[in-house]
Amino acid sequence: DQQVKQNSPSLSVQEGRISILNCDYTNSMFDYFLWYKKYPAEGPTFLISISSIKDKNEDGRFTVFLNKSAKHLSLHIVPSQPGDSAVYFCAASPGAQKLVFGQGTRLTINP
Amino acid sequence: SQTIHQWPATLVQPVGSPLSLECTVEGTSNPNLYWYRQAAGRGLQLLFYSVGIGQISSEVPQNLSASRPQDRQFILSSKKLLLSDSGFYLCAWSRAPIAEAFFGQGTRLTVV
């Protein structure tokens, strides 16, 4: 039972353009959502988060949008840079007790 | 500042052998602790989490077990490894009510 789903296993974007990564969830008990970035053979690093009481959170080039009615969140990266190439995981938490991750999307930024 | 240590970085073990992976956290007290596994081509699967000493929640039935003998120590074990136990194992910690978790560098386990 995949409670957090990232349906696109990979995404390729031109440098300087916008990258949009999508995530869907099924559990209405999730009240906190996060995005992580992961390089090969390393642990994921926290990127940005959003509480369920908000619909948008922005941090520099990264913006996370939450649509609770659709149970959908997205991460926008603009402008995209070569260093952004990595696997991106979305995660959700019910009451800060645990984190459930999606399958990840491999983002490739082309020069 | 808080740091998380996970070792070893890589491990090759024969089928049927035991396993013990250790994770320790420094610079915080009473953290939530997690073990995740990333199998080849797959996402991060939550295996176990712990909100306190001796309190272990298992997310999926499997060949592994976890223990938390001390506040900042989390151990992942198996009595007999299977080929399907191969993967990248990650330990993480967080401090409730903040959900952000911070990960160790991971252990690449290959069962042969």
C-alpha cells in the first residue's frame, strides 16, 4: 500500500528553466509534507517542507505547493541549475511520528 | 550541533549470516529514530521507528529486527540474512513535533 506516490520516475529539464516534481498521497492523516534531495551513495538531505494548514511555502529557488483537496503536492525549482540533478523524494508525516516516502523522481538538468 | 553516525559504510555478507548495523546520534536527547531501506530502483521504505528507549514500531514484516538499548543508539539486526535483504540502509533521527528527519550516510549491504 503506497501511501505516498511519485508517478514520474525521471524528469529532464533544461538549465535555467523550471523543474516541477509531483507527489500524490492517500492518507488524510498526513499533516506535514517534506521534500528531500538525494545523491548516489549518500543519505537524503532535507530541502523544504509545508504544513497542511498552508498551501505554499517558498525558500529561495524552491517552492512547495500543497493541494489538500486533491491530495497533491509539488516542488518547483526555478531557475534549474546543474547541481540540482539528483533524486528527489517527497515525504509525509502523520503528527511527526514517522516519515513515509515516495519512490523518488530522478531529476536531470541539461546544460 | 547534532550529528548522526552510521556504520559500516559498506558490507558484504553471505546468505545465512547474522547482521548488526549501528546508528548513534549526538547533540540531542530523546530523538525519534528510524531505519529505512532503499532497494535497487525503489524508494525509501520505512522499516522501523522508535520514539523512546525500548519502543520499536515495525512497519513491514520481514527478516529484520531493531533495538534501541540507549536513548541515542539504534541497532538493526538479522539472525540469518537473505539475498533479498541486500540494499542501502539508512538511519535517521528527528525531534517531534518537528517532522524533518536527518539522515546518516547509509550502509550498502550486499548479501551473496
